[in-house]
Amino acid sequence: MKKKRIVTISVLAVMAAAIIAVAVMARSVRKIDSSDTTFYNQAMGLAIATDDGLYHMDSRNFLYFYDNKEKQDVQVCNKPNCTHEAWQEDTPDEERCHSYLGDGLIGGFLSEDQLYIIQIDPMLQQAVITSSAVDRSGQKKVTELTMDHLDTFAVKDGILYLAGTSNELEVDENGMQVPTGVVDTWVYRVDLENGKQKELTPRQKENNATLQVAGLWGDKLYCREISFEKPFDGLNFEEAGQRITWYAYDISAGTYEKTLEGADGNGGFYMVQDILMYDDGENWGENGFERYVVYAADLTSGDIEKCGESDKQPQYADGKVFLSEGEAYQYYEAETKKTVELKNSVLNVFYCWQTPGVYIHGVTAGQNGQPGLITKEDFYNGNESFIPLAWETDQDKQ
Ligand SMILES: [Zn+2]
């Protein structure tokens, strides 16, 4: 975990002024299927759940696939006699391991049987999307995007939907370009067939704004914007006046409108079909929020229901939100709208990312967190039977 954690922390440090509340959800990675649409949260890098298994990467950026049926975690390389070593710029093509995804990998997704990976160059604030078959043959560049980080996005019918953000810059007394704190946000799309990009909404200017794709339901793309009434310097949280705004972009009508007016939600979010669950941090203390209130919004009716409270950042997986009170856990299920007690929960030692098939994917708690899977059966029975996924290398351990 070492490498990824450092990356996450440095990204957060840079973004801290804008995303205090978002930071807590940046550790989660999840995907929700609903027919042909897919939502991804890839702040931890590539992890793609399918019905058959899970594509993921190790700390060296090699691609693996955990096969649910075979119960095996294998490197995605079908090259004969390959040594599966990382390659350099000057390594001949025939010696390059197919499963090595290269530097700067920040995410990936599947669309129409093609695997797409997104690599970033933070210095150039540029990301490159590459497509290939799922066995990594036939790799080709799709497009370049102007961005310096990636968290959530959605894919539907061969189109990638993203939130764009751009920091307004000014020149300071030393002649250096520095951010003014004003951020432009917008929604844009990328046609995966030809790489063409199009901005779908007008650019909005707000103090320290972040815009995230929250999910897709039917033809509507839901987004959350967090901004501040006055410039937020990272310390004046109460005074700056945090504002939460939810938007719905209608893909067929091309309209972008505010929705769920009056709804908060400055922490994590999770869409289960047309139910949007989100949490709101309360009591800003020395170590962040001390209390979280969780809500479920019915996007069809507009009704908002309080699901419960939690003393730790709520976790979302398997159509549920998990709430804690000390070491005791309970969950609220979107489909049944019921709250159930979870005895001897593994959540005391495990953090959920997403729900591939019969498993829950996540990471064990602590400094040397190990990414892994746990069957839903073990998860709900409180059995700490984690299936480790390829992650740490010998080099990391030294
Ligand atoms: Zn190989």
C-alpha cells in the first residue's frame, strides 16, 4: 500500500483547500452496474469488477485478473516465455510484458469488450486514454485529456462522462503563477470510438469548487458540486460557508439542472439504481468530522430519508451503507430501506471498496493494508477470511 498511499496523500495535500470533505471518500473504489451503464470511482487506481472476476493492478502497475470461478489471481499476459518484468522506453516491443500498464496509471474501465486505461502526467496536467483487448493485445491511444487527477466517472453506450475542473491562475509578486482559489467546473464527454471530446455544460466559477460524477441512472448523470461562499483557506471552514449542490445532466435532452435542492452530502456517496445514498460530516474537529449523518434520496420521487448516524466515515458496498458506533456496526439497505445489525463485523479491520459478484473488494486496515476480497457470506457472518490480491512486491517490503 505504501506507494499508493503516498500518491493519495500528495494529491490530497495539493487539493486540500478544495476537497476536505471529498478526501474521506477518495479512499474508496467502487463500481455499480445497471444494464449498460457503469459508474467508477478510481481514486485508488485501476480496479474493475465484472460478473466473472476483478481486474486490478499491483503496486508496480501490473494488471491482474482474479477469476471468481477458478479462485485464482493471474497476471493478464498471454505472451509465451514472458518474464513479466517492467519495461523501459528502450525495451524492444517483443520483450514488453503485456500486463505492464506503465507509469502514472490512475484508472481504467471496460466498454464494449475493450479495456481502457488512463495514465496521467501530473506535471503536464495531462491524461492519456489507451484501449486494448482485455488480454492487452491491440493497444492503441484513444485521446488525451487535460486533467491532473481523476476520481469518479461514468460510461454508457461507448461514451465516457467526466467532470472537468480548472483552477484559475494569477501571477503573484514573485512572478509565479498561483491558483486564485476560483475553480471552473463543467461536465464533458469523450466518444471512445474516435476520441472526440465535447463540453456538455457551461463552465461555472465557484470558490474552491469540486465537481464529481455521482452516478448514472437511466439517461441522467448525477453530479455533486462542493464550493464555498467565501474563499476557503483550509482553516476557515465554518466561516467560508460550504455549499453542496446536486445536478442532473439529462443525456438525451442535453439539460443540466439542480436537483435534490436543500440536500447536503459533503462526504461519500453511492448510487444504487435510483437511490442516492450520501453522508454529511458534522462537528468539524481536529481530526476532521466527528459524526456523520447518512441519507437516502429517491431520485425518482425526490424523497429524502435519514438512514442513520455513524461515528466513523460511513462505508458503501453491496447496495448498502455501513454505519458504526464504536465497534458495533449496522447497515441500511437501499432496496428494502431496512436497517440491520451486523454482529462481529469485519469492518473493524476492513475497508470496503466495491462489490464484484459474490465478493466484497477492499483493503485491510492499518499501515500495511492488504487489498483483497472477502465472500459476502464471510463478510456478513463476521469471518475475517480475506483473500489477498497481488499487491506488494519484494521491493516494497525492504
Ligand atoms: Zn508478461
